[in-house]
Amino acid sequence: MRVVVGRWDTSPYGAFADAMVETAAGHRVLVAPSQEVADFVAATYSFDEVRIEPVTIDGWRFTSPSLAVEVETGARTALGRALRLVPARVAESPAWCTLTDPVARVVMRGVRTRGSAGGGRREYYGATDNHALVAARGSFDGVDLGALAPVDPPPRFGFSSTPRRPSVTTVVTTVRG
């Protein structure tokens, strides 16, 4: 099972958290705190099912009626150290994301820093930090998420995937159009 938790500190809908889950069978589920957020996220990414549920986020713990996940982060990775060398204002800009996309495609299979957000919109991921995960616990629909393992195959939510090594990446997402 693959889980991507989004913690949006600022957005057109205020601060919120959501989660994208892909089961071992390939079923893609969005867990969102409101219909408004679900509509925005589902217009950007692909899901087989959308669930509107109360969501809480407390540090590195995400909880909803169907999903509970808690992670422990480790040291900043080599990628994180490299990302921290780039000034945030530059790293977060769509121009930088466009420039770094060919490198990301080669260095990290499946990872993209720009692509289609659906409906004629473009999306840019400005990564500014990365930390390894050292532990994760949780369940989805009462089923244990299992042990940490390489993210393989990559999740199929949108144009980009996650790094193969389980991690926490700080990303500024820009959607235009």
C-alpha cells in the first residue's frame, strides 16, 4: 500500500491535510476534509474513489475515519541537503521547476517537477527539503499499512510520483491556468 499525505499550510481553501492512498490492488483513494478540497484535488489527480471525512493532522500523525498514519522522520537526505542549497524563492518558482524537470526525470524514476494539472492547467512542484522516513505505522480501512519498503511500483495519482525511498519532502505546489 502506498500513501501520500499532503499538508497544505496555505491554499485557496485555507490550511488543510488530505491523503492519497493506493492499495496493493491498485485502487486509488482520495481522503479529503471537504467537498471543496476534494473537487480541487480530484480535478488535479486521478482517483477511483473520493472520501470526504473529518481529518486531523498533529505533527507527523494523520487521522481520519478510514486512514491513520504516523511517521518518524530521520536525517536530511543527500537530496535534502542539495535542495537546501537553492534559495526558497528560486526553488519554488515555476521557472526553476521547468529547468529542473529533465534532471528529476533522470535522477529519480517517476518524479517530475512540472506537468498537467488537468483542465488545461499546469502544475509545478518546487521541492525545498527531503528527510528519510525511519518508521511508519498505520492502517487503512482497518488493514495494517505494513512495513516501510521502497515505493515500487510508483503511485499512479498524477503526472509525478514520489522518490523510491520513503521520505518526507517539503514541496510548494503551484497550479496555473
